[in-house]
Amino acid sequence: MNQLPISVIGSEEGAFQDNALSTAPTTPEGSLTFSPVLRAAADGPLDIESTSLAAQAQSSRLMPSALFNPSVRHVQNICCVGAGYVGGPTAAVIAYQNPHIRVTIVDRDERRIRRWNSKHLPIYEPGLGDIVRIARDGSRECSFLNERSSLDTSDGLSDATTSSSECGSQCEGHHEGPTIIPARQPNLFFSADVARCIREADIVLVAVNTPTKSKGMGAGSATDMTAFEAVTGVVAQHARPGAIIVEKSTVPCRTAQLMAIHRPGVHFEILSNPEFLAAGTAMKDLMQPDRVLIGSSTTPSGRRAAEALASVYAAWVPRNRIITTNVWSSELSKLVANSMLAQRISSINSISAICEKTGADVDEVAASIGCDPRIGEKFLKAGIGFGGSCFKKDILSLVYLAESLGLEEVGEYWRQVVKMNEYQRDRFSRRVIKCLNNTLVGKKITLLGYAFKANTSDTRESPALEIIKTLLEEGPREIAIFDPCCNPVVVQDEIKSLLKGQVALKSDGGPIAVYGSAYEACASANAVLITTEFDEFRNTPATLPTLSKTAKHLDPRPFDRLEPSETEILSLHKFLLRSSPATVHAGGDPLQRYMTEPACAEDCPDCGLVKGGYSTAGNSDDYKPKERLDWNKISYHLAKPKWVFDGKGLIDPMVMSKLGVRVESVGRQGRS
């Protein structure tokens, strides 16, 4: 495994032999620079005046030095296939950080594309809206004073019309006038025209869902490659010869060698570039990654392709965090990373079961062992089990790989991680039913949290879904659902799809109702279940930041460079929102940089939700603490006896007992 050098041309190229393992057939032209991206290195400097984006970036502070270096391959056009939780945020950040590159996200789901092209983004991730606004819509010229703000002033902002000093912020330590941020043109696009966008791209990112097979050979463990194979077939059919194809989807080890068979005789360099994003913090993970992993073939052309992709990331990622491996190591690393993280969760959850029997407190145990630097404190929070699209399917993919290689004991070891996760979830459901006298008939049960994790709208493999299925079998009067990040319309559609053949939704005569208000969802409930770890659900007061030395310390100004990067501008944007009352920057645009968002059609269903009080993409408030629920109000309207089942360790039972509420928590003995 290597940290990527500044350039592999003329340095490491001789270390790789032309007959080394390759994931693609020999190029028809017999040239390592047959790719339009790689050819630029051999043909000389690229004429970037031909495109408006490149011309804009040439004079911009954001122009990577790679574009002026003829020894580094130039990328002008990127297409990302898949507009979901991986493709959307990843491509948005690439576009945001590379204003000279045209980035297009394609998907055949026209409804999803419509949402990406509106103010109602189809997914929720804190900070995503701010990135999309700039890259998709472009920005106005604006300015700011490059000095720490005084708390009794106007945050150091100024109008763009104010006279500026040419010395900027580095004239012998002296600064006069505002720092000007030039306007930028849109370079992030969303389209359902898949073939055309692939055809125009230098690099094609493949970011589609790869779930676990549900039937056939390997059912229950092998990865279902149906969608991935279909997409790669389309990519191979329409991509220009020599284009670089990048695996962003989590795929089984040695998938890259299969991608070359779709178009015999045409060369595509295949790279593995797995994502290491955590739902709820995906934008932070993208903007400040701990590593970027690029796997390539060990041929000179493979290394050149890896450098071309690395040059895109190098716009904001330090070179020492861009790591190269061979393709197989990269593919396997993603599976192992997720499996190891899930293993820690299942380990502490197994201990929580012992704690409930012995009187130990799992949080105290976790804190104690987390002090050991060999163990660490992360991923030691007991709960109702992990969810999401990655952990379970990646473990099972690792299980299938081990078993297919004849390593039965290895497969069984990792399969136990999934078994423990399911045991923990089902144990919580049984505990709820037992405490309610083994019957839910005529009772209302409220679930606070539908997504698998806080601060995301991703509901894939959410423990809440399986808990709902178990509760439905007990015949409750109502199952109420509230989630602060999930679009209620999307939740209803998903439940209807997942529970086909059952009358589930209340609108169809079933017991399930999705609410836009936590208080309405909890009214007259016999029990409240906390199934997602949103801070809003805690029953302890939130600690609000004060406009004091702390806020002053967070001010990223003064910036060292004459022309701040997009990352630095975003950090200033966040600071101004955090350190000012909500009424000061009500539009979430303290720098007055945003362009007007695209208008919606009159019958836009998401606009109806907004009018009803639900925010579909209100990311301007993401940088402020969320208002916590008033448990006094909730407890007053609960049916007696009052029950709260805390599946995420958010509730202080002693505080709730004063309100007459019985609390059952994971990893603690019952305190009823």
C-alpha cells in the first residue's frame, strides 16, 4: 500500500512491467495513452480555453496546479451513475471542489433527478444542501473582511461593492478592504439521459446499490450484482474507448476483472475507489477524509489512471492521505473495514445482555474498557443493533467469499456478527411486548426514529423496520412513527412497498401512521420506543454555545492565503451561522453567495410538506443545536401506565421516574 506520489510519470513507471496483471484487455491502439484523459499527458498541454468551466477556473483560486502541469493527466468531465446516498454526495463534493470539471449525476429514476434539481433534495445529510447550492446553481460574487470578528460588530461582513485593496491579506501582514470571492458558474448537473452523459465523460463513477441476494445460489450471503452488472454493461456500451471506469459501489473481491468482458477489444482502465462514508456525517467524511483509497492494476496505464483520479481528489485532499493499492486489496479493504466496525457493535451488544441480567450498566462498562488505548472508545455504544446498507451485506459478502474459498471456519466467525445483531434487535422487541403484559391489542405504540441512524434519511436495513414487523403481529391499535429527517411521504411509500400483501398504513385501513410532529405521534401512546439516536430525543437539556471566546475561537479567519479555498469559505459560512442568532441569517446565506434555487411545479408534493411544517432540505440549520423534545409535555399525554423503551441509551431513567414514566433501557436492568 502506497501513498500516491506527486507524479508517477518518469519516476515509478519503470518499476511496473507491461506484462503485469491487468484488469482490461490490451488497448486497440497499443498505447498506454489511448484514454482521452491519459492521452493529454503525451499530447502536451490541454487547450482549456475551449470550455467555459476551465476558462473560469484558470483564473480562479481553486484551479489545481495539475491543470498547468503537462505531466499530469487532465480531467474535464466526470459522470456518476447512481444518484443515491453514495453517488449524490460524492459527486457533489467533487464538483464543489473542482469548479473546472463538469460533473453530471445520472439516474433512471426521474423522480429522484427531479428532486436533485429542486430545493427538495431526495436524501438528507447535514451540510449537503450548502454544497449542492454552490455547485449546482453557481454563486454570486461576494466579499468578507479577512479578520477575526468582534462579537459587538456585524460579523466582519461587507458588501461586494466596498473598495478593496490589491494587497489582499498577505501584504506584510497588513490587510485593507474586503477579500473578494469571485462568482462561479454551475458545474454540477443531474440528468436521466444516462447514455449521453456516459459518452461525454473522461471518468465514469459507478455508485449503484449492491444488496445481498435473496434467492438462488448464495442467497442470504452473496452480493446481488444484478444492478451493478446492468450498469457496467451500459457504461461499457456507451463510454468512449479508453475512459476510466471507477467502482464506487461495494463489490465482491475481484469484480474489476469481470467488468472488461462487456465490450471485447475496447480498453477501459478499471479502478477501485471505495467510499468510507458514515451516514449522518457523510459530508464531513468527504470534505475531511482520513484516507482516499485507489486500487488499480499494476501496469503503467493502471498507475496513470490512478494518478488521474488522484488529481481530482488532490484539489482538497492532502497527498499523504491518498493511498494506492492493487485493485483486489482495495475491494477487500472496504468489506473488512465495515465488518470490523460491525463486529465491535455486536461485541458490546452481547455484553449488554449480560448487564441486564447482572445489574451492571453497559455504558459504564463501555466507558471503562474504552479508556484502554488498545481498544478505544468508538463503536462501543450498545443499542438495538446496526443497520444501513453496508454493514450486514458487507459481512455476508465476506462470509460468502470465505466459504467459496473453502474457509468455512472463517465464514462462520463473521456470520456470528450478523446473528448477534439480529438477536439484539429481536430481544428488544420481546422486552417491549413482555412489559406490556404480552399483548398489544388495542394499544398505541410510538416509534421515535425510523432511519437506521441519526442525522440521515437513510432507512435501509433499519432495525426499526424489523421491530415494526414484529409489533404488527401483536395486533396493536396503532403504530405511530416520527423521524425528524425522513420525508413522511417517502416513509409511507416505503412501508407500503416493504409490507406488500398486508394492510399496513392507516389510510388503507391498517394501524401504521406516519407523523410530522413528535408530540402528535406520542399523544395517548401506551409506550414510546426510541429507535434512532437523535439528540432531539434526549431528556437532558441541550448545552447551547454562547457567543463568547468559544465562538470567537472558531472563527477561521484570518486565512493565510490571498484567495481562500472553497473549504475555507465553507468553514466561514458555518461559523457565521453558528455564531449568530437565527434571525440574522434567516435564509442560511450569511455571505450572500447563493443564487436563487430552481422553482418547483405548482403540484410539487414536497412543497406541500413544507407548508405543513416539515423541512425537506433545511440544511441552513444543520450547524445549530437541535431543539430537544419536551418530555414533560410528552409524558403528560401518555396513557397510563407510562412506558418508554430506550433502545439507544439517550434517556436518564431517574429524570423520567419523576414524571411517572417507567424506562426500560438496553444494557440496564429494568427499573420499573
